[in-house]
Amino acid sequence: MSLTPSNFLLLVLTIWLFIYVISRLLPLKKYGVEVSPIMLMIRTKKLNELFKKLATRSPKSWRVFADISIIVAIGEMFLAYYILADNLYSFLFMPQQAQPVKPVLPGITINLRWLPYFIISASLAFTIHELAHGIIVTLEKIAIKSSGIILSPLTFGGFVEQDEENFNNAGLRSKLRIISVGSLTNLAAGLLALLLLNSLFIPASGVIVMGVTDEGAASKAGILPWDVIKSINNVRINNLYELNLHKTSIKPGDYLAIEIQRGGEKLVFDVITDISPFNSSQGIIGVEGLTSYYPIRINESLVQFSYHLNILLNWISFLMVNLSIFNMMVLYPLDGEAYVYNILKEKIKNESLLKRVRVTISVFSLFLIILNIGFTLFRFGLIQI
């Protein structure tokens, strides 16, 4: 059985089921290991030492970074509400301009082919988010009750459980530093990934063939997966758009001289096109999973490495930036809710009124998200990326 994305997911879930069964049979809790049906927690004091080491290395820089995060958090919060409110307005009055809004659900809203990249990106996002929290908690001299590693079937990350009494007794500035620093860390990582994408790769210069149809024209000619189409009949092909444009003029039985990059070699294959099963007047080459090729600057022949790194950096930038923005929405258990609540608690001394304001804002936030998702399903259906 080949390790396709669906098979990989099945393997992960099988391993997870095995771990869960073992946890029911062995007394793992006394070793700091807690297992639930959806989560495994490993508590360790070694992370506390890491937080102390990082916090004391450059405390002034960390405090400046955390202070900046307090200000940036306000911008992220307003940006999140603006994006959702503006998109909702588009759904209601300019539906052709509306963009789909959907939760990140591998296999449902995200194609399983992206699963490995999602797991790495999400795990990295959660880990550095909690690492930043832990460093600032330590810097603000708030006790950490426990810290460790969280594993779930589709991701992993860290966690920091601070002493709530210590936290509640801290000043507002200290609280906001702790709450907001995770989002700024994610934003910085996302922007770094975008910078790497723009600096490591050159513009598209070909189209990667991810698969060939069995007994199809390309397969018969000798074209293989991971070959890069560079030109057809001496017409340069730089990206998928140009290839699709060229394919519209192909007829059944046409002779095509397709130039291929295979590793460091340039090869030319003679391809006689087949008849499209959907349109008898259209010729097809018999290639699948086509995607534009963005070569890495150091070596244009590293096709697979360039492809995987490019996709991974795209996913890292996408998840990091979106997490940093929408994590600051005022909706429990997001950091934005804790941020606004701690400010309101300083201003509103009436506990009943504070609770009503807190619930009202959270309900409004949830309503805004649900409306965007609902209109997305109505207009676009259950589409995958």
C-alpha cells in the first residue's frame, strides 16, 4: 500500500488509537503523561528551565518585543473584525467580491495532499506561540504551574500553565505583555516565511508534472513524475497559466516536441496527443497534478526539494499570519478575549456588568464568524483548498 495522504492519515489515527489504549492500561499519569481521546500531554520541568534561560539572555529585548505586541495586538484585532465585516458586507451587497471563509479542517476544507505541510506548519505555529508566552511569563516573575508538550493526531505543540493567582495580581501591562506576545511571534514568523519565499526562489520557469496517465501519451513518450515542462514546440512555458493557454489549441493526434527538465538534464520527448474523454475535438497530453515550478536560487535542478520547501513556506506564512490576526478576536478561548477582558476588568468594577459586556462581545464575534461561514457554504459550497 503506497503512503498516500489518506493512507498517512489512517496510519496516524491507528497509532493514536494504540497510544490511547496503552494509556488506559498503564499508570502513565504518575510520569507526567496524560492521555485523552484527542490529546496527549507530557509535563516536564525542563521547559521551565528553557524559559528561564531564554528570558535572562536578553530581558530588555524581550520586554521591548512584548510591549510592541501590546500595540500590534490592537491592530490585529481591528483587522480581524474589518476582514470579516467587510466580507459579510460583500456577501450581502456585492456577492461577486466575497471571499470564502472556512475553518481549517484537514480532509474537509483542506485537501489531504496538504496534510504533511499543515501538520508541520501548525505544530511550529503552536510551539513558538506558547514558547513566547512562557518566556514573558518567566520574565514577569509569574510562577509556571506546569509546562510541556501537547500531541494530537494532526499536530503537536507546547503548553504553559501559569499560576492564575500570580497572574491576577500582576499589573495590567504585565498581563497584556503575556497575552499578546504569542500573536506577534506568529506574525513575525509568518512575515519571515514570506521574506524567504521572495528571496530563496526565482519566478516560475516551467510546470511540474506530478503524475502521468497510465498508457497515456506522455507515459508512452517517456515523461515521468517530477519532470518539468519547459517548452512545447519551442514555445516557452513558464507557468501553469501559460500551459493551460497552450493546451486549448491542442488537437487529437497532434505531434508535440516537449522539452523536459529532469534533474540537471534537458530532454526533448516526442508526444502524439490522445483524444480527451470529455471533448472529442480536444487533444490531451496525459499529465496530472500540474503546478508551476519555482526553482530555488542555489540550484534550479532540485525540483522535489524546491517544490516541498516552497509549499511548506507558503503554508507557514498562511497559518502564522492568519493565526496572529484571528487569535486576537474577542472570543473565548482566544487571546483577544483575555486581552480585552483584562482591560475591561480595570475599568468596570461591577462584576455583573463586566460579565454581560464580556458575553455580548463574544456572542457578536461568534455571530460574525458563523455568518461568514454560513454565506460561504451557501455561495461556494464545501470547497477545499
